[in-house]
Amino acid sequence: MGKSITVSLLKKYLSGSCTASETEQVNRWFDSMDGVPEHIAGLSEEERMLMEDRVFERILHHIEKEEQTSTYSLPKKSIYSWKGLTVAASLLLFLSLVVLWMQHPSSLSPKQITKSAESTNIKPGGNKAVLTLSDGSSLVLADASLGTVADQQNVSVIKTAEGELSYQKGTANNSSEIVYNTITTPVGGKYSVVLPDGSKVWLNSKSSLRFPTSFTGPERKVQMTGEVYFEIARNPKQPFKVLSRGTQISVLGTHFNVMAYEDETEEKTTLLEGSIHLSSGKFSKLLKPGQQAAVDASGIQVNQHVDLQEVMAWRNNLFIFKDMEIKEIARQISRWYDVQVVFKSTTSKIPYTGTISKDVELSELLSMLQFTGLKYELNNRLLTIIE
């Protein structure tokens, strides 16, 4: 075990002003993981996050040096990465890892397993979508230039420098004809759209949204598949309605997430802000912030204490697994990396916990899962879970 280190030295290290000997001292502390500085509150939020990144980099450095024919096992099947986390979540995971290292140093020793099949690295998904216009023609948005990509009934469809679509109404008189556009993300795609009323939506991979190019009449109505996050511009005179898998969600102005993939057993609507009315068949519920409604054939069940960080992970470009079974993880992997996942044996019920950026290649995500004891084979785009 190494000795404790002062916050002042850590600050100096993070600012890049340490001498060579001071840098070596900090690195020795990172390697020893001999505790947290007594006055860790003296670090700013940015400094804490930087420190956590440095610690994790050192741990991965040592793991990679030993990872020639081995995988690694941690108690409780946990994996850790701080890429893109909020400071509070980062600090919590950091402290947990410190305790784990101090109490179970042998848990990071290598364990022999069957080595996975070699395969070309598979890139993560990204900003990819197809826009279908009112006349049936389609635009591949990744190939479209910035600026106006189409005109729809006195509405300009603009691809912005931020990589999203924006619908902006022109100055001419409104047309009485209502026309619709549909944006569709493929497997491994995501995209965001600013609707004609100023509402903003984000589409996860393998999702779609059908909407009018101008909202007229007593309501604003859209249809969706897959998973979509909505931030709805408030308009009490014109309620906003979302239709998905036989469920209708009515709002005035609010933030909520709808997960309605066909390969999931339940449709889940999670409210972050405002209020929504949800109905399915003869069932209906009014949700409050922090609640989640799960809809299936038996009705609507409301979870009063949902983990919003986990729900919003995809929107924040993260994978967050909290006590999640491998089959659920596999569905997320399949949708984001465009791979087929099969199971060689009966799937275990062991829960996995961990966080990692969605920007990593599939090999890195699988290495993190392998680090917890998972066994797999990857041949081209066929991922076989051996476990």
C-alpha cells in the first residue's frame, strides 16, 4: 500500500505543472490505490473528474499489460468506466473502486479462460438516419450537405452544423393541406429533430417518428417506434400526443422518454418533467416526474422510484447496466453495433453492473464484459455468448 497524497499535489498534477519526481509520486499513489485524500472536498468538480479518469487509466494500463490470454473477474460482476458520467456518479463509482481495490486486491489477478475468436473491430453507431418526405422520396441524412435539404409546404427542412434536423416555417400563407415526414434511424443510428412547434426529439437506434410538417388544428400528434426522448414545447391550447404500440401519451409541455421496441416485453414511458396522461385500451394513468409506466397486455404498472440516470443513458451516449441480465444487455449491443447475438447455452440470471461510453468499439465493450467473467466468441457480426 502506498501513502496518502495531498490535495495540493493532486491539483498541481492535474494542472500539468508537476516536476518529473512529483509526477512519479502521484503515479505511485494511483498504482497503490491506498486511499482517498483526507480533504478530497478541496478538489473542484472538474478536478475530481480528471483525477478519476487518471486513476482508471492507470488501472487499465496494468490490466492491458497482463491481458494476453486472460480475462478478469470482479465481485458482483461489476464493470467501471467514467467516460461521460456526471461528477456525482463518477465520484461514487471512484470511491467504490478504491474500496474494492483496498479490500480485494487479489480480485484483479488474471484467470485463464478460452480465448475469444479474433475479429475485426466493429465501430459504434453514430448520427445516421433516413428522412422520408411527403412525396415518398428519401434522403440519407449522413450524405446530405448542411443547410436546407428540402421544402415541405412552406416549411424549410434544415440540416444544422450540430447534426440535427430543424423545421422552420416560411413567411407565406399556411397551406390547408397537411403533409407528413418520417425520420427513421437504422440499427447503429441516432438522430435529433427540432419539430415545427419548437419541440425537440431524440431518436435512439432502430426507431422512427412520423410527424406533420406543420401543426394545425386542436392537437399536435406524432407516431413513433423504437425509443424516443421528447422535450415538448408548452402549448395549453394545442396538446401534444404520442402514439406507440397501441398506447397514447398526452402532454401539454414536458420531458419524457418512451421505449417501445418490438423485441422488449414491455413498453416503458418515463417522465422527467411536467406531467403526462397515458392510456392503453381500457387502462390509463397520470404520471408524475420520476415515475415510469410499464405497459403490457395485463395493463399499466407504475414504478414510483425509477433510476432516471439509467433510463437516460442512451440519450447521454452511455451504456449503463445496473443489475442487468445479459439478455437485456445483448439487445442493446445488437441495436447499437448492428450485430446478431446468439446464446450457446442457457442464459444465466447473473446481474451485471457497469458504465461505459457508447463511443467505444464493440471489442472494448466486450473486453469490459469479459473483465467480469463473461465468455463469448465474435466472428464477423455474429456474437455468440458462451457464458
